Amino acid sequence: MSASVRSIDGQDEATILREIQSALRDLRFGAVEITVHNAQVVQIERKEKFRLQQPGNKSG
């Protein structure tokens, strides 16, 4: 299965690919979602999760 990136609102394929790369840059935990309508990329969404370390268990 293959897909192609088409221009949208004057943006060319290279611009869309740069936006996807930018969304992936420095992402450690999360997801990048690419929304396509009528065979065109219309939205790129980045969801990032930050994992906080839990304090150590203290015995008293």
C-alpha cells in the first residue's frame, strides 16, 4: 500500500514533509497524527506525554 503527499493551500510536498519532521523532532513519548481528507493532508497533530518520576517510597 502506498500514499502520496499532495499540495494543500499552496504548500508543496516538501513543506508538508518538513512539518511532519518538525512534529517528530525531540518527541520521546507520544504520537503524531496525520489527518487526510480527499487524499490530501489537512492536519498534523502532535500529542506529547511527559512522564514524571514518582518519589521514592519512604518507610518510617
